[in-house]
Amino acid sequence: MGCRSRAITQGQRVTVMRGHCHPPDLAGLEALRQREKRPGPAQRENPGGPEFLRTPLGGSFLVHDSFLYRREKAAGEKVYWTCRDQARMGCRSRAITQGQRVMVMRRHCHPPDLAGLEALRQRENLPNLTHWEGPEPTEPLEFLRTSLGGRFLVHESFLYRKEKAAGGKVYWMCRDQGRTGCRSRAITQGQRVMVMRSHCHPPDLAGLEALRQRERLPGRAPQREPGALATHSPTASPSEAPPGTRSLRTASQGSRQGGAGGLHT
């Protein structure tokens, strides 16, 4: 709307600087008043305070009304949060936490990502790889060669491409991340595998089978016959040339010499 109305509060006094260019949003005001009268979902589920979930990079998300907020900064006892989908959706919702209290500054412009929230909660309950106990699985992990000589990790018929290795762990990303935007990740440590996110697409069974078939094929180098290159070597002597080649070469030289002699005559 481009409304430029401003207000200043000082104690119990309110000063309005400009008039509004639109009527009041009575329905939205009533909805906010109704929400103010009931506790938020996070407080109902966890009386101890707000709910926080780990981010993939080790930070924390604030969960409020099923929305996810990313930490922005801290000042004094207050922590400021921005909507997780700010960059993707342009959402300008903000939240401030102070102790056990949560204050939301703007409404979201999109519905909550319930599937993503549930995935984060499920991951929160997974054991840490460094705390796994008991012997490693006896079944070895399956790896397949890439066309460039690298390796794919195969897990539950999905293919993962190696991303990095650190501290005895190897981190993998979905092979189809670039094509489908899939954000599934996997971590291997020894023979153990932990999948961080579910895939957004079915497994490529045809591509997997093609890679397995290629894995069973013998290498191309052993198939080359020894001496095949020496037969056609340009440095080979006339005595080593194949039958018929020497006579053709001699006749060619004779014709060149005859042509040269004709010019001198």
C-alpha cells in the first residue's frame, strides 16, 4: 500500500506522525487479539520454553507456530531471528526471544513448511555417529565408479557423490542435487551410514543398473592387442613393413626419380 504513517510511544503517550492511506484491518486485528489470548504451540508442547532445532551446519532454528526462524544476532538478553525462508520467499517475518518469551514482529507471507519441520525433528532424534555403540555392520558399503574415476555411494538404491572428508567421516550429497534440487545428504564412518534428509525424487534404478553393469566390464586397456601400435609405427624399417608395402614404396620412389630425370633432359 505504501502507507507512510508513523507512531512514537513515550511511556503511555502515543504520537501519530502521518495519517493512514487505507482503512484499518479489523479482521487481522481481531485474529491477533484471539491469538494473544491462547498460548503458542511451542509453549503447549514444551512448557520449558521455546523449541530449538539444529541446522545442518550446527546452528539452531527457532520453532514458533510451526515456522522456522534462523538466528540473526544477539544484543543483551534478546536474540533476534529472521524467517528461514527470507531469501527464498522474501518473507520479512521476525522474532525476538528473551528468556522464555517469544515475540513475533511480522506475519509470514507463506504457510509453514510442515514436512521440513518434521524432517528436522526426526533428525534431532537420530544418534550421533561418534556415539554409536556395538560392532560395525558386517555388510560392506557399496561403491560404484563414476565416469571421471571417482566413486558413488549406493544406499537404498540412491546414488551419492562424495563431497568432503573430515575427522574419519565422509560426507556425501545426492547425485541428482543439481538436476532436481534434492538436498539429501549422507555421512559414512567405517561401514555405518547416516542419511540426513530424505530425497525429493524416486531412485534412478535404470541408471544404477547401468553403473553396476559397467562395473562388471573388464577395463579397456587389457583388451588392446600387444604390438598393434608397432605394426603401424612410422619408424619401422622397410624390412619390418607388412607384405606389399615395400614394393609399393619402391615403385613410388622409382616414379619420382624418373620424373626428376625427365626434367634434367
